[in-house]
Amino acid sequence: MTPPRRKRRSQRAERRTVLLVTNGRVTENAYLQQLCRRVDRDRVSAKVKVINGDPLTVVKELSGPRSDLSDYREVWIVVDHDGADRRDFLARCGKVSKDSGSRVVGVVSVPCFEVWLNAHYAPVKNYQNQADAQTHYRELTGLSSKDAKMLPDDFPWDRGAQAAARCHLPTDSLPEPDTQGPCPSTTMPHLLRSLGLLSADEL
């Protein structure tokens, strides 16, 4: 007698749901929206949410009674250092992870998000503050002060791997996920890795 045929397991990987959160209404929002358009939608479903306020306010909003993270396997919160210690913010992200059941990861750019943008064009410099990094961004992109929060039309999206190698000084290494690295640095490459836009070898 022929044994019953076993059901074939689907070879298709489970589609991961990811929420990208930021308090950067212009630059970070525009960048993250573009990332969502570039993911493999058969594997990843990504959405962006902007929450006004400082990083601790953002975490508080996400952990509040009006917020439901159950639809998302991962939540990445992208914020700037802005001259303030963000270790408390990162600790709160860890607490929300435990309470919500979703993996909540804080992404801190030191001193600001322009570190990550600049690294798409050239190695970052030893910025003393946010103004230094933003000046370098205008120099690299040719954007005017009025448009300095925008992404240029010819932004080099295909240079993510180069940016991952250039978003910290040569004497430093890429900070681990959920950490606050030295100035200048950012943990953005780990987010791109999670979205399938960078391989592990490119970190």
C-alpha cells in the first residue's frame, strides 16, 4: 500500500514585518521611506512611522496603551545623539522588547544622521559636533543651506556597503547593535542588514 504523501513544506521564508520609527520628520523619514521601497517585498514588509519628541518620548509613545507592536516582528527606532547620552534610550528599547514580544532596536547616529548619509559619498571626518557633520553633508551633496534637510535626487543608494565601511573612523569599528558608538559613528548598517539590503559580509 502506498504511504500517504507528505505535505511539502513551503520553501518560502516567512515574510518578516518591520516597523521603522524616527523622530526625524524630514531627512530620516525620507531616507527610511526609500528603504521600504527597496526591500524584497516577498521577504520583508516594512513601514515607517514618525513620532515627534526626543528619543525617550518616542519610546514612551511606542510602549503606551495606544500603541500595539504585535503586528511587527522587529521595530527599529532611528534617532540622533545630538550631544546627549542615549544609553537610557537604548535601555528603554530593551525593556519594550521584553514587554511587547517584538524585537525593539535603538539606532543611534553620533553626532547625527548625516554621518550615515556622508558615508555614502566619502569616509566620515572627525566631526566635533552636529554642525560639522551637516556642513560636510552640504559640501558632499552641493545642497544649499535651505535644502540641507533634503536628500539629493542623485543620492547614491547603491553604496550601502561602502557606507557601512566608512561610517566610523578607521581607528574604530562598527558599533554593535543597540549601542551608542563613539563620535562619529552610527549603527544604521545593522538596520540595512536586517532589511536584507546588506549581507553579513558587508558589515
